[in-house]
Amino acid sequence: MEPLDIVDTQNDTAQSNNRKLNATVAITVALLATFIGICKVKDDNINQSMQQAQANRVDHWAFYQARNVREEVAKSTVLQLKLAAAGRPAAEQPAYQEAIKQYETLAQEQAHKKAEAKADAENDQKVYDAANFKDDQFDLSDALLAIAISLFAITALTQLWALYAVALVPTALGVLMGLAGLAGWAIHPNALIALLS
């Protein structure tokens, strides 16, 4: 075999290897882009749910405060009516007692409605926290898959299979976090999430 034939054979083998690596990188990136798109739809829906829960929580706490003010005004009115009734003649007492009864009832109603508003606000916070848990999973998935795609781009430029293998690590972790968000798995690396928050 001639030396030029050996060189040509080696070049053909290298080009074939490069084409295989580039095709593998292209397919992997295409699959990741599709997966990222699916996760993005779910993540956007979660963000809308978080915004709604946050708005509801603010509204319920506002209702709580309004009910609290109404309850305090009613209690204050009861006290004023009792003090005013003490110095009034017996003929006027039934009217005072009726007014006192109405404001005591109003105070009790407001206390009950205040407790409901508080429970609603606390429930809204739980909904928000649950959605935020999933949102963190999708955020981490996005970050890991962005790193993986960057590594795949460098792999296509350098033509190193070893770099492709390195890029599979953030790929696997990113896909795991995305699947955790989609399937509702309780995988949540708190230390890493805290570091990125």
C-alpha cells in the first residue's frame, strides 16, 4: 500500500468519524430542544398558576384586614352603646339592647369571615409553594440543558467524543429535573436551588 493511500484511508476514516459525531450531536440537540419546548409549556402554565395564587393570597389578606377593621369597629360600637345605655332611662334600654345585640352579631360574623379569609390566604400560600417547587425543577432543568447544548456545540467544533460524553452529564441531570417537574416527582436539590436563588 502506498503512503498516500494510507493517508487517504485515514482521512476517510476521520471524516466518517466526524460525520458520525456531528450527526449524533445534531440528533441529541434536536431531542433536547423538543424536550425543552415541552417543559417550557408546562413551566409557563405553572408560572400563571403561581401568579394567580399570589394575587389570591394578597386579596384574601386584604379581606382579612377589612374584616378585622369591621370587627373592631363593631366591638367598639358595642362598648360605646353599653356605656351610653348605662346612663339612660329604663324606657330607652330595649332600643340600646337591640342595637348592642346587632353589633355583637356583626362582630361575630366578621370574626368568622376573618378566620375564613385567613384560611384562604394560607391555602393560597400552600398552592404557591407547591407550584414554586415545580417551577424550581423546570428552572434547574433549563439551566442544565443550556449548559449541555453549549457543550454539544463545542463538541461539534472540536470533534471530541470525550467532550460529547461530558455533555451527557448535564443532559441527564437536566432531563431528570424536567421529568421530575412534568411527573410531579419530589426531586428538589435544595442546596443547588438555594445557591441559584
